[in-house]
Amino acid sequence: MSLKTKLQPLIELALQEDFAAIGDVTSQAIIPMQSTICASSTAKASGVIAGLEAVALVYQQLDPTVSVRTYVEDGAQVSAGTV
């Protein structure tokens, strides 16, 4: 069984809890639907990267057209400030 198959029910449950039936009201109020968003995550402390595939699955559940680009791999050692 693939990681996607295993995680999909959990992702759906978490998103349902967060967005309910009406979605994220604040985002809907301030971000136009046609917007293109670019974001990054920065390590607050040194550590080991884990869960990148899960991150991509969550974003793709929200929008199937989303593109997730990573600059490190799962298992990589990173220092604080690594993007």
C-alpha cells in the first residue's frame, strides 16, 4: 500500500476539521481566487527533514494543480535557517 493511500483518509479528515463545509473564511475574504501563491518553509533549528511527501499530498488535496518543489530530501540533516 502506498504512502498516499495510507495518508489520504487522515489528510481528508484533518482538512475537513480545519475547513468544514465553508472553507477558510479569512483566506476567502482576502485572497482573490485567481491568485498565485508562493511560500517557503524555514527550519527554526537544526534537525532532520521528514514528511515532505505528506506535505505535497496535503497541498495537492487542496489544489490538484499545485506544484511543490523541495530543495532537500527526507532524511537530510539541516541547520537553522535552511529553506
